[in-house]
Amino acid sequence: MLQVKNISAYYGDAQALENVSLAVSESGVVALLGPNAAGKSTTLRVISGILPAASGSVTFNGEDITTASPQERVELGLVHVPEGRKLFGTLSVEDNLLLGGYCGRKDRKTGSRLERVYERFPKLKERRNQDAGLLSGGEQQMVAVGRGLMAQPKVLMIDEMSLGLAPLIVKQMFSLVQEIALEGVCVLIVEQHVQNALAVSHHGFIIESGVTRVAGTAQELMESALVRESYLGH
Amino acid sequence: MNLLVQTLVAGLLLGGVYALIAVGLNLIFGVVKIINFAHGELVMIAMYATFWMWTAWSLSPYISIFIITPLMFGFGVLLQRFILQPMQNSSPTIKIFVTLGLSVLLQNLALVLFGGQYRSTTFPWAEQNFSVLGVTATYGRITAFLVAIALVIALFYLMKKTLTGKVLRALAEDRETAGLIGIPVKKYYLVAMGLGTAMAAIAGVLIGPFQSVFPLAGAHFTLLAFVVVVLGGLGNMAGSLIGGLFLGAVETLAGTYIDPALQQVAVFAVFIIVLLVRPQGIFGGSARNAEVGLK
Ligand SMILES: Nc1ncnc2c1ncn2[C@@H]1O[C@H](COP(=O)(O)OP(=O)(O)O)[C@@H](O)[C@H]1O
Ligand SMILES: [Mg+2]
């Protein structure tokens, strides 16, 4: 479904990605792992089109989208929930969600999509009129994911979903991700918490210093020497 | 006492129009992140258009406003598309030079086309007096105030309740994320610049019947709008409304009680005091000043 081949990317003159490849083929959860500053978020930025790839290609359902605009990609169903949630803090919860549905607004089904998000996150319905910036971290993450769902993703990329959240909330969010995947969405999660991430994923990729080092099934990754030594600590 | 009330009313009436000009500047600043030093020239252009439509075709300002406003909206869109957008990613200093250059260009264009003399749109109805409780104002000024305030409130409503407004607010807050979630950022920059320009233009038409226009008339409005925006807070629309009313009052009071020649000085004095005492504006709410080179 989504294929990233040998991409490199720069911030100004500084190279952030050297050679990243990954593929997301079926519905389910796929993990993109790696240490801090490895280039995970940068990879997602290139996939969603807010940072241009200096080389390599991104294809989605066979269509080359390497130079497509972020808007075109969202319309195709490639949706990015950014690191740090990036909500519009002075807008209400509901307005944040509505803006997530901007690209699909013409079919006039935004209302029913909104209801579905509220069913999934009843808490957000209670807080629909509050400024998003005033919510707790966990609630903000729900708005961020909900905003992504409003765009009717085929591939939903969630960057550091569990960062800064309490363990209980993290657990809830992971089971939520599984639920979304069961509905036929490919969920690509970026995580530093390798064990949690691999536990819910069927495939995983590890990037280090802007290069894809390991790719395989979650099982293979769990058993690989590199992962056991560097990430699982045994 | 009566003089004080009379002056205050005159000042507030004028201040409503200043608020409209400033809200336009603030919208452009908040969304497009450009400090438009040519904002006053947009008012000036609309004043000339009002004058010529009245002089050449006997079109009342209250009719020509419906022609001038959409034209100026289009002018703002073109400015954004062909002048501001190409340098969207330049440094703040370059942006300032470009809009300053634009303002000089428009001033000189007006000088070449219309000459240096003062032109007044003398529309008799606008000069008739209307009195309540011993306070008198001309119909022109009252209309200007009412229309301006109605438009400022309409803009608040637009920003708060409509999808366009929500998109504009999202853009003002975080344009990268807005783009990321699929909002066509450049298109909405055109909308913001068009709206901001249209508001300046409407203010120009409304002022036409009681202020004369000349090629440098815009400079005064740019200054006023800046003071109002600094007073009310960058990106803060409600602050602009209150700031506009306040500045209109200050200017008029200074003109009446000190010296008409010192009106501008009073405006500047307010500006400097605010910058010294509370650079973030009286009502706060400044949006990422660093991005436009204000920090
Ligand atoms: N906005 C930016 N400007 C410049 N360099 C950046 C920016 N964002 C990230 N980087 C650099 O790019 C590299 C990869 O960062 P990132 O993709 O955020 O890593 P990760 O998400 O894996 O922690 C790091 O060296 C980081 O310092
Ligand atoms: Mg990251």
C-alpha cells in the first residue's frame, strides 16, 4: 500500500535521512523504531509531504506521490498525526476535529464522522467546546488521533503517541490503535518504547542515523540480536 | 462638559473606522505573518476610487462601495499571489522591505496619476448633521462608524463560527500543521489578504465623504493601524477593536484640547508609551512575533 524507497532528506544543509526504505502492505499495525534523532519523525514528514525527499521515492497504492502536496496525500488517505500532538490550542476540541475532516468535507458526511470519533472517545464529546490547549496530555493525544481519523485514513501514521503519557493511558492508546487497525486501516506507529510497539505490530522497521537497519516481522525483530542488545536490554 | 462629550463622540466615531483598518492589518499579520506597511495605501486607493466615482460618474460612496470592495478584494489577492507569496519564505527583513517598497510605489503612482492636490468627495447627505441629546455628528461619520463596527463584528463571527474562519485561525496558530492535515495553506493566504485589503478599502470609502485624499494620505492610516495593533495585541482582533476606538478618541481629544497640529504627535506618544510599558500590547495575545522579526 505504502512504499518508501531509498529516501534521503535534508534540513537546510544538514542531512537527516540517508537511505530509508519501508513498506506497509496490509492492514494492521507496523512499527517504525529507532533511537532518538534517528530520523523517524523526518521519515514521516517526507511521507506526508511537508519535507521534500532529496532522493528516493514514495508510492501509495502504486501511484508515485514523491512530489505530491500534503493535501493530495491526505485526500488519498495518507494521514499523519504529528509528534507532540500539534493541536490548534486556541480552537475548540470540535473545531480541531472538524479541521481534520477538511479534505473530505465535500461529501457532507463530516457530521457522522464526528459522531464516530465521539463514540470512540466519549471524553472528547464532553469536552467538545473546550479549547484543545486546555486538555490533559492523554486527551490531547485523543484529539490528535481523532483529528487524523476525521480524514478517513487508509494509512494512519502516529508519531510518538505514548510520549509523556501515564502508563494506563498508554495501554488504552495501544489498544485503540489495534482497534483502528482491525477496521482495515494500516497504522504506522513511531515509538521509542520498542517492546510495547512490537507487541501490537505485525511488522517493524528499525532506523538508525537516517538509515534503515532492520526490517522484518515483529517476531523476527524481537528475536534479532540487534534489537535484543540495543533495545530490549537482554 | 458638552465640548468634552462632543469631542469624545467624534473620536469614537472615527475610532470605529480605525478599528476596521487595524483589524484588516491584524488579520493579514496574524495569518500571512506579513507586516503590511502598504496597508494605509490600500485605504488611500479606495479613497481615490470613491472620489473619482463620485466626481466622474456621480456615484454615491454608498453605492460605489459595492464596486470598490470586491475590486480591492481582488487587488489584495493579486498582491498576495504575485508579490507576497513569492517571498513567503524570505527573511522577515526582506518582507518588511517589500511591503515598504510597495507602499512607496503606490504613493508615487497616485502622485503621477492624480497629482499632489487634496481631493474631497463632497457628498451633501454625508455632511448633514444629526443630533441627539445635544451631541451632534454628521451622517457621514455616523454611517462610517456603524458600518465599520458591523463589519468588525461580522469578521469576529466569521472567524469564530465558519469553517473559513476556523481554518484562518488554525493557520494563524500553526501553518505547518494546518498544511499537514491537508489544508491548502496558500489558498487561505489569498483569502486572508483579500479580506484584509477589502476591510481597508471599505474604511477608505467610508472616510471619503469627510476626509480628503492625497498621495501620502495612506501613511497616516498605516501608522494608526500599527499603533492600534500594538495596543490591542498582535493577532488579537478584539484588542484591535478596543484599540481603534481608544486611538480615535485620543486623536480627536488631542486635536480639540491641545492643538489640531498635534494629533499625530498624540498618536505617536501613545505608541511609544505602549512600547515602553507593555510591548506585548495592553490586551496581550501576541502571536509568534519572532516569525515576523519583532523579537
Ligand atoms: N526542524 C529541524 N531542523 C533541523 N534539524 C532537524 C529538525 N528536525 C529534526 N532535525 C534533525 O534531524 C535528525 C532526525 O530527527 P528526527 O527525525 O526528529 O528524529 P527522531 O524522530 O527519530 O527522534 C536529528 O539529527 C535532528 O536533530
Ligand atoms: Mg521524533
